[in-house]
Amino acid sequence: MRFHIIIAAFFWFGLVDSRKVRGISSSYKRFYRERKSFLCIDGSKMIPFEQVNDDYCDCADGSDEPGTSACPQGRFYCTNLGFRPHYIPSSRVNDGICDCCDASDEYNSHARCQNTCWNLGQRERAYVEGQMRTLDEGLRLKQQLIEEGVLLWREKQAQLRELQQVAEDLQIKLEEHRRKKNEADRLKEQTVKALEAGDGALRHQNSTVTNIFQLLDSDKDGGISVNEVKAKVVLVHDEQRVLSEDEALIKDTHGAPGSLVSEDPHVKAAEKAAEWEATNLKKVEEAYETVSMEISDLQKKLAIDYGTDWEFLFLKSQCYKLKVYQYTYTLCPFSQVTQKSSTGTEVSLGKWGMWSGPPKNHYTQMVYENGEPCWQGGSRTTTVTLTCGTETALQSVKEPSKCQYIMDFQTPVACQPVLKQRGVHSEL
């Protein structure tokens, strides 16, 4: 009789212990210590302890039935040793479908579940280890790119300082050449005025001669013949003398008023000096304009946010392509995104806008905006998500909504140190 009582007691306490442990995480075991009564975890009700896991829902929060499907709001804890533990709705307990890889959810059903946790854990551990190797290599490459970025940044800053110094020197030269040109123009003007003032009488005489010539030149051929002279001139002093052809044939050599001044060697020298200074000034102005444009372009490039350590600077002036079906997509970081069809038509999907990642990881997303207009209205935009990898390449392109594109861009500079990597259970 005592033997049967002992066996019954052993069976009862073993059953209670089994009910108590099944479907419970280690952090909740303190609520299920064997005692005479059980307090629902939400504190709403006290029940006898033997009613725990009796396949009848007594607690509103379902805490009395962690290992059965009796409570609609209940949760069953899959321990899954060797893999990742997780909860499933208690309605899936003993439903004939294996949800837990350790088969603990089908302890009293017709399903023949195999424990696959170890194999799943091995695969996940291999994946995590591969990811960690990629991360380590990515961080190593990132450090190299940071060092290169710092050097490149310093080179650009030095280049900017040099250009600014060249601009200052050219500014001084500009002022000097402007002064010289003004002096040359003034000297030319003074020379012309001096000659015009000194040769006024001569100019008057030339004007009179010109008028007489025009009077005699009846046929307006630029020359005066004997007949033209005879027709207009009366010989008074020597009626017997006849004009020879050489005497009568006079060519118009006087030209327009002021022609003598323009032919003066002093004027020609002054004009040549003025032209020379004007040419020199133009050359310096062109050089100054070129340097100013280079300074402006470099300042715009240096104003872009290339990361806290300039780690993204190496991406500037680089472009990355990916062909998806009949389209070739090109990402030029900090510049633009384009789409080119197989027929050669190219469309802008956006120009560099800003970083748009979350505050804690600001440099994980780029936005390219104000692309070509979409037929439905608005302009095309592209969001680029940066992910960690050992190579820098465009991985994927999608268009989840009309004219809104998303890209996955892999690069070592997107790798971030992991303080704590959540792994899988390795214990048996």
C-alpha cells in the first residue's frame, strides 16, 4: 500500500513539475514555484497550484496555462536549446504543427516532430561568423579609407589655399594691368590731341585742297585729267603754255580729314601700346575668372558632409552601375542617380540632397531628389541605403512606388563596430 502511495506521489509531483516547467522561460520560473496556491501574474486571481497547466484557463492573462492551449491570450515559450528561443501563441500548442525546433510545443499530439535546433543553430552560427568576418574585414578597410580620406581632405584644403593665393596674386596683377591700360589709353588720347592741336592749319589747308580737287574731278574717278582742268581753269599768266598730262593728272592723296594724324608714328606707337595693355589685361582677367571658378567648385565639394572622419570622401567623383532587366542604373555619390534604357534614353532619378539616416546612425541613408518630372506629377527621387560589405558596389534597385526608387549600396565605410552581438544558444 505504501509502495503504491509513493509511486502515486512521485507521479503527481513529477507531473506538477512537468506542467510547471513546460512553456516557461527561466526569467518567469520564480512565479511557478510549487506551493499550495498560484497567484495570476497580473495579480487578478489566486487559484490552487494544481490548476496550473490543467488545460483550463483560470487567469485572465493566461498565466496559469503557459504549457497548454487553453487560454486565448497565452504564450508558449520554446526553449530551443542550440538555437534561438522564442514565444509562440499558446493556440499553436498541440495543434499538430511543429512550431518549436525542439518539438516542445507538440508534446501531446499526433505530430512526430524532430529536434532540429542544433542544425539550425549551426547554420545560424556559421552565418553570424561569416557576417562577423565580413564586419572585421569591412572595419579594417574602413580604417584605410578613413586614413585616405583624411589625407585627401588635407590635400583639398591645401589646394584651396594655393588657389586662393593665386587668386590674390592675380587680383594684384589685375589692378596693375588696369592701371597700365588706363595709362596707355590716356597717353594715346593725349598724343592724338597734341597732334590735332599742332596741325590745325595744315588740316585747314588740306581741307581747301580737298575741296578744289573735288571741284575739278568732274567724273569722280579719284583723278584729274587735262580736259577736266581745262574745263574749269582759265590760264592767265601763260596763255601759250599747255598743261602736260603729268601736270594735269592729279590723284586724290589727301584722304579723309585726320588721316595725317592717324599715320603719325607717335600715334601708331601709342595705339600699339594701348592694344598691348588691353591684351595683357584680358589674359589676366580670364586667368582670374578660371581660378575663381575652380575655388568656387572646390569650396562646394568641401562643404559636403563626408562623415565624421571624411570616410565617405573617396566616393566623390566615383560612379557605380547595376543592370536590372532592360535598365542600367548609375549611382554617382554626392552627385546624381540616373536610369538608362536599352534604347539609350537616360533619365535623372535625382540629384544629391542630404543624409537621411536616423539620428543614431545618420550616415546610413542618402536622398537624391528633384529628378526628372514623373508623368503622374512630381519629380523622381531615390533613397540609397548603405550597408556593410568588403566591396563598394551597387547591390539592388527597386521601385516600390511610381517614380520613387530605393537602392542598396554596399561599402566598407558603412560598417559599424558591434559592441554586443546577440548569438544563439550553444549549450546542450
